[in-house]
Amino acid sequence: MAYKTVFTALTRFDKDAPELTYSEEMTRTQDAHLEVLSLGLDRTPNTYYEIGSNAMVMHAAIEEAHMQASEIQANVRSHLEKSDIRFDTISAIASAAGVGRTVAMQARFSDVAIVGMPYREASAHEDSLVLEGLLFEADCPTIVVPEGAHAGPPDCIVIGWNESAQAMRAVRAALPLLQAAKTVHIAIIDPPTTGPERSDPGGALAVYLSRHGVRSDIQVMTCQGYKVSERLSQHVTETGASMLVMGGYGHSRFREAVLGGATREMLQDSKVPVLMAH
């Protein structure tokens, strides 16, 4: 089992951007095909204009978005033509409200998508929209990568296991990487005392992984006064893991946006790539 189609969406070009360098390296190591969406954004402000000027402003914004998409696409093509990977470039434009839908239409036939870390001070607003479009609308497993992330097969992977459907989808999506890893830790933080796995937390997952040739150990721990995201990040650091696998957005996007949540907090603080599924 391997990834055969890797996808990434760019709203600006930077040859050193983690999502581009990681996508390129993963495509190479997986002997896959890379699809790059060059996305121009229509940033027309939703405000009142004088009669007759609104259409002119909208037309100018759309033209600018087309030019932006074409420029990104040309730069991506020029950059990737120097590499030894198979790739395609696609251009499209979208309004802020339509970013998720546009990304989803292009990514839905991909095995895995790569994006940069959203929810950080240096992140653009559209970064989170791209991620949410991939997870919620394309239903595409996504690896969120920080600066300097290495895309080679991870030696050590931590699975953040909470018995949820999202976590199980993430594990299935991560199988090509889990099978290549030397060490896999199933991390369980404060398991429920009344859940279906109360007598053997993580046991069924370990059996599932073993049938796919993945040897794993189970590490049950408490929060110790930390947030779940902080405790999980601490465990990733302690084990020297080079990737975290977890379910994404256990609550609605609105509740996550208003109240925070483990997903948002992990993506603000993680030092390693995070493979997520919803």
C-alpha cells in the first residue's frame, strides 16, 4: 500500500514553503504523482460601493485573482520541472467563502494532501480555509507540516488515540507511513472509564495494526494538569517522534473556532508533521 496521488494547494509561491518541499519529497519517496493547485483569491471586500462601481471593482478583483493564479502556476511549473518527480499543475480562482469548495473539487481523488501550519501568527487567513476544505469537503487525509519538516519515512510515529471515528480514519490513512516506521506508539490520555475499550485501552487498535505488519506499543497516561494537546505534544517530544497521527475537529468547526479545541491547539504548537482525518 502506498500513496499514488499527493495534493497541495498554494495561494502564494515560495520554493522553500514547507507544504511545497514536503509534497515534493513525499511524492519522490512514495513514487507518486503530485497535483498542485495554484489558487488565486478574489479579495473583493464585502462593503458598499457607489452605484455602478461595484461591478468594476469585482471585475478588477477577478482579473487580479486570475493573474495571481497564473503567476503561481508558472512559478510552480518552473520549479518542479527541475525535479525528477511526476506532477501536474492546476490553476483556479475562488472567493474567501469558496476556498474550501474549490480546493475540495481538486483534491477529492487524492490519497493524501499536504498543507502548511495554520492558526499561527505568520499564517494567512486562507491557510485554515484550505485545511478545512480538505478535511470537511474533500474528505481527504491531510498532513499539516511545520517549517523545516522532513518528508522521509518517519522512524517514530505517535498515534493520538481517543477511540473516535476521526482517529480511526487517520490511522487507516497513515498505514503506508506506519508500515515504514521503526517505532509506533499508541498514546492514550485519560481513557474513559465507561468506554468500549475500558478494559483494554488501545488493544483493538494494536491488533488491527499488527495485521497490517505494524508493531506498536500502548502508552496510557494522564493529563497531569496539562491540556490534552499539551500532554500529547510533550509525549511526542519525549519519544522523539517525527510524526503525529490524530483525528481532526472532533467538534463542529464553529465550536472549534470559538472555544479552541485539541485540533487547533495542536496545530498551533506542533513541531512535527501531523497527519489528520475527519
